[in-house]
Amino acid sequence: MAIRFLPVNHDALLIELASLEETLALLDKLQHASLPAVDEMVPAARTLLLRFQPQKMSAQCLADLIGGWQLNGRQHATGKLIEIPVCYDGEDLPQVAGMLGITVAEVIRRHSETEFSVAFTGFAPGFAYLCGDSGLTVARRPAPRPRIPAGSVGLAGEFTGIYPKASPGGWQLIATTRMAMWDLSRATPALLQPGMRVRFHQKSTRHTVLPAVGAEKPQKPAPGDATLEIVAPGIQMLFQDEGRAGKAGQGVSTSGALDRGALHSANRLVGNPASAVCLELLPAGVVIEVLADCVIALTGASCAISLTTASNTQHQLSGWQPLALLAGDRLQLGAAQQGARCYLSLRGGFAVIPVLDSGSTDTLAQLGPAALCQGTILRRQRAAAVCAVAINEMAPDRLPCAGETITLDVVMGPRTDWFTPQAVALFARQRWRVTPLSNRTGLRLEGDSALSRSQPGELPSEGIRPGAIQVPANGQPVLFLADHPLTGGYPVIASVADWHLDLAGQLSAGVWLRFNPVLPFNPLRPARSAGDERME
């Protein structure tokens, strides 16, 4: 199969290759080329997802450049070697030997004598897919286990993997290790990253089940002045900022605020840097006590904002403006009337201990500060740099509410050709309802008619970007939001255009969607191919 360049969005491109070996060879070349326009690479079994800066290099120019490279050699053997002590005590070890028609001792010999390469990361922070010539290719278990202990070493297909924390999984377990795959106390929390080499060596003693290896340790509050107290957090209240861009090599997606425009406005309204940490909240039932005089702002979804003073007088306030509050005031928020999420900023910024350079909470990866609960004291940073408050931030013309229909612009691809022409037409023609099963990971959509595929086969997992519209086997799409998985195994028919991602983050259950394709599915054709010109 020739290399294919498939559109993902205006700043992302999916490169499909013939094999894992070619994928790793391309990853190796891109890592050595250090193209200034490329911000992030997400390798997978047969693809490489590139996030790039289109103002520096267009998608077509990237395709032209990469299309001329020879991919029949790689330098992954020069990557750093990590040695991992294991005890071959996995409960599936006898079954693996039986499936392969060899002895348990032979399984152990092959596994321990093979030098593996880290092909790509995904599934969870710190989870690495290791490939090597071990000859140990086995299918996943028919049904996944509800909980696999951290440190378990498993096999699935052609890959070996080590679970960084306790989680569900369907890999065949052959060994355990006490070495932490994910540890936030390290400068680089993920032990294994693409391009590294791995060897396993057997320890004679049996390992005990690990606790949450590499998990976040409870932290004391960041130092600061107590300013607000959460009396009632509502359905969900989280710290969010712009997220953790550039951490894909550790198996970490960006996450961050669902409505970045509202986050930036909230900060500017109180004189903070636009990227400072805010509270992202679902407003219904939220009650906040003011412990010290402060200035806040509330943006995003529209909702009733009630203020009760220390003298028990009540006022109705408006969002999208600086609000000066006094100690003893109590703020109460009603249900969202339009939109779904509000962003609350505090002049001077919230004192939050960052995790991987961000104060955001990734609900899927369970990374970042814990969700706020009743009784949480919010602290203001001491000696924070602030500037004049803004007074010209404008709310969106109108955010949708349940029962209304909103149109989102989409870029078709990268897997539009996995669907029948009738399904592609139906995707844009039919209305889709946002269901109550939606969350920060994604919006689950439901339409009268399901989307049918033209290709019934399984798609190897590949990189996912925010806004990707993935279609599972039931034909009902899922629109991924900020807390999306780094990779996914269902075909993506289209992606929400960048300028409508904030709007997608404000859609509540009951809203109806229509998709407006602004770019058709059109794989890029490089101006030259590797056969035309060789690059050393």
C-alpha cells in the first residue's frame, strides 16, 4: 500500500503507512528532521498523526516533503535502553503457551531474550506499545478483566505492554514488575517513550500486587490567601487552563478548558493572563462563600447569578463583567439557560499546584487536581502579576439550549471512505441529538438512522484530535472533546472545524446538531514520491 495523507483538520494530518515498521521509520525521520512547523506526533500501529502550524507549512507542503522520503531504514536501535526486571507469574502464561503450541519456559525465553522498541503510547498515561521479533503474537482475551493490577505485563496481537496503573483491560497477562511506568515525581513521568529500547530480565522472587504505581500522591493546597469556599460544587467543578500540549509522547492528551474563548475572556475581565487557571463548572446548584474581598468574573453559559450580602440583602448580577465581592458575600448560580459550562476567574489567579505544567484536570486520564467538593477552600496566588481589568469582553450572540438546533462546520476525513456514499450524505443531512451520556470526554450523539460502513473490517488504533467524530459499530457518532483518548480504534468520519470547538464544548443534552462540511474528503497527493527522488 502506498503512503496516504489523510485530512484531519486545518492543523492536523494523518499519514497512513503499510506497516508498523514503516510507521516507526517515518517517526524516526521526523524526530531527526525537527521540522519547526510540526508541534506534535502521535504514532500508532499503521499511522502517524501530525499536529502542525499551517502558517509555517501547509498540509500539502508536508505531504510533498514526506512523500519523497525513503522509509526502508530506521535508527530506533540507537534509542535509550531500559531494562525492566519482571517475574513471569502472569495468570495467563499457561494459556499463552497453549495458544502458541510451545512450553511456558519457551514463552519466557522468547520474551526475555527479545529487544523491544517502544512503538507508540496511548490508552493511559505511561502505557507504551512495545514491538519486537519475539514470535509471541496472541489475541486479546474474549472479555476484558474489570481490573488489572498496575505493573502487569501483557500481550495483545503483536505488542507487549505494561499497565501503568490499575485499570480494566483484555491483554494476556504473563508477568509483573515493580518498576513504575508512570511517576509524577520524575522529571519525565512516563518511563517509556517512542523510540526507546526495552529488555525484560527475569527476577526469581514473586512480585506482590502493586498499589497504584505512579499514581498522583495527595498534595497539600498550594500556598495562597484563602479567598473563596465551595459550599456546593454542583454537578461538576474543575480547575482548567489551556491544558498539556506536547505531551503525546508520554501518552497524555492536551485536555484543558472545553470553551477556551470563555476561559480567556474570564481571565481578561479580572486582569489575569488569558491562559490562567479558572474554574470550569456546570452552574446548577453552585454556591460559593466569599472569605476575603476579591474581584471575579463569570463567562460561558448564561445563568442566573444571585448575590446575598453579609447583611442579607440580595442582588441579581450579570456575567461577562468584573464583579467586586466582599467578605461575607455568598454567590449562588442557577441552571444554565443557554450553553452548558461557566468559567469563573479570580483576580490574581487561583493557587494551584500544576501537574505536567498545567492546572487542568483530565477526567479520562485521571490527571491533574481533584474535582472540587463541598468545603474546598480556594486560595488566591500571592504577589500575582495582574493588569487592568477588561471591560469590552463580549458574550457569544447566543448559545443553544435543549430542543434547539445548532450547526457545526466540519472537515471531512480522515476515514470518510470507510462509509457508504449514502452514509456520508446522511451524516450532513440528518439531525443528531446530544444524549445525556455526554461528558468532557465526548458528546454521544443519536440520530434516527445509523451510519453504515463500506468497510466492515477492524481499524487499528490511530491518533485522535479534539473535535474528531468517531463512529462506533452501532453507527451513532461520538464527538470527542478535550478529555479524549490519545488514540481510538473506530473510524473518524469528520472533525469539527477549529473555530467551532468552543461551541461544541457548550452543547448540553437535548441540543440538536447538524454538520456542515466546509472541506470535502480529499486525500493529499504529494508532488513527488520516494520513487522519484531518494533522500539520504
